[in-house]
Amino acid sequence: MKLLHVDSSILGTNSVSRQLTAAAVADWVAKHPGTQVEYLDLAADAPAHFDMDAMAPRLPAGVELSEAQKRENAVSEKLVSQFLAADVVVVGAPLYNFSIPSQLKAWIDRLAQPGRTFKYTEKGPQGLAVGKTVIVVSSRGGVYSTTDAGQAAEHQESYLKVVFGFFGITDVRFVRAEGLAMGETQKASALASAHGDIQRASTEAANQGANKVAA
């Protein structure tokens, strides 16, 4: 089994999402011995924002590419191949200004390739990255999950659920720590809740795997 561990927070060792993705990966490996882990730090090594040169994988076959397009195509190919090779993807996704970090969005833009992660059919789009488990570690300074206004304002979890679903991934789990900027008591409660989510995510996956073997 291969696990891809992705961080995107710009806060380094002060990042809650980084602490929680590390815990999620450690818990997964403990429950799934032999898991091979690959790490991607998008704050340290982010792909360039999507532009015309990065459109190369979407151009018709036979089109001659410029040197810049070839370089960007190599970046996209490396990232999408890494993603497709993973059975499990753990993504650290802090909420920045109601959405995700631009570095994380740049990574997703490189993954969204027709013929690799999705295709269009006469019935509409079809995801091609099926069979994966994605665990999204969601960190937020405020509380967004408990009110209609909060849910309408966040474009973090909602966006990631849609885009991974578009890629054909139906097993998307969220580890959520919110209200982190609302005092130490709320922060402690949020972290305890998130660690509970981590335990459930890996335990449910282990049970599902055992059920498949038994069947």
C-alpha cells in the first residue's frame, strides 16, 4: 500500500494542520503495517500557478510544445503520476480566506488532467482515480460547520469534496479542527475532536479492508 502525505500550510512547525497530518499518517501506518509513505510539502515545493504553459497536457496530440511547455508538462506528469500511484492520500488543508492555500490549488490544477484523473463521456464527466481513500485534515481559526452562514462561507472542505469526487474518489474523509483562534479551551477541544477523527478514519479503513478479505 502506498500513502501520499501532502502538506500545504505556510506556518511550518506552528501549523496545526501539519501536526495533525503527521498524526494521521502515523496512525494509518500503525494500523496498516508495510505502508510506503511519500511526502510532498507544497509550501516548500509548490508548482507554479496554472498558466498557458501548464496547459500542455490538455493540448491535442501532435502539437509541438515549447521548451517552457515541456518543463511544465514534466512537473504536471510527476505530480499526477505520484497521485495516481497512491492508494491513500492525506492532505493538510488549512482554511485561508474562506478557501484553501493557493499552493494546494496549484497542485490540484496539475492533477486535473483529462485522460488521467477524469474524462468526458456522452453522459458527462467520469472520474478515473477510483479506489483511493483521501483523508483531508481541515484546520480553521473560526467555527464554520455549525451554522448555515458558516457553511455558506467556507470553500475549503466543500471544494475538496467536489474536486476529489470529480476525480472519481468516493471515500473522502475529513479530520476537522476548527475554532483554533477562539481561545485555548476551544483549541484544546478542537484538537481532541480532530484526534478522534483520525482514529476513526484509519480504524474504519482497516475494518473495510478486513471485510473485503473475509468476503
